[in-house]
Amino acid sequence: MRLPALVVSAAMLAAVTAASADPIADRKEIMKDRSAEMKVLAPIAQGKAPFDAATVLAELEKMNANAMETDVDALWPAGSDKGDTKSSPKIWEDMAGFKAAMDKFKADAAAAAAAKPQDVQSFQQVFGAVASNCGACHQKYRL
């Protein structure tokens, strides 16, 4: 009898934790992680840091996991445009466009990780699509 009660208690705690999560803090954390990945990958793509296939693949896999964790509905719910955020009101005005941009980023991040680039040229090809998503989204949907 104690095990089912423990399972129910754990499920309730998880539901309360999820319900009380701060979407602004959560999305800042995801973007902070994404920025850290870009700080490793961008210099390699630009030829400012040496290419290392293992490092590149590890960072691309982190970026892909980060992208897949990005739940637009949970991280940008109605009302989370107020407060300490750099998210533009355009997100909530054009939620369909924002979701499409995020879906494109997810697809490009997944393709980049799946490509497992073994040289700088193949890395630059797949990374260019990923990086352009970041720039385009920031121009339109970030303050």
C-alpha cells in the first residue's frame, strides 16, 4: 500500500512543480545553454578555433537536445511577455510564425547532429542553417 501512495505523491509533486515553473526563467536557462553551445561552435565554423569532430558532435548533440526541450507553449504562455524578458511582443502577436521558426530550428539542429560532420567543410554546411535560424529569430522575436 505504501508504494502506490508514494507514486501518487511523487506524481502530485511533479505536477505542482511543473505548474509553478517560471516560464521566463526557464526560457532564459534554455537560451543561456544554447548560447554556450554557440560559443563553442561558431568559432570553429568561422575558422577561429580548430575543428575537432568529437567536440563538434558533442555540442551539436547538446544543441539538438536543447532544441527538442524547447516547448513554445510552456515557455511562452500568454502573459509571460511581462517582466524581466527580452522576448518581443511579436511572439504573442504572431505565435504561429514563432512556432514555425522554432520548428525550423529544431529540424535543422536535428539534421546537423545526425550529419555527424567529420571535417570543417561538412560542419560549416550543416551549422550554417542552424546559426541562421538563431539570427532570424532574434531579429524578429527578441527585443
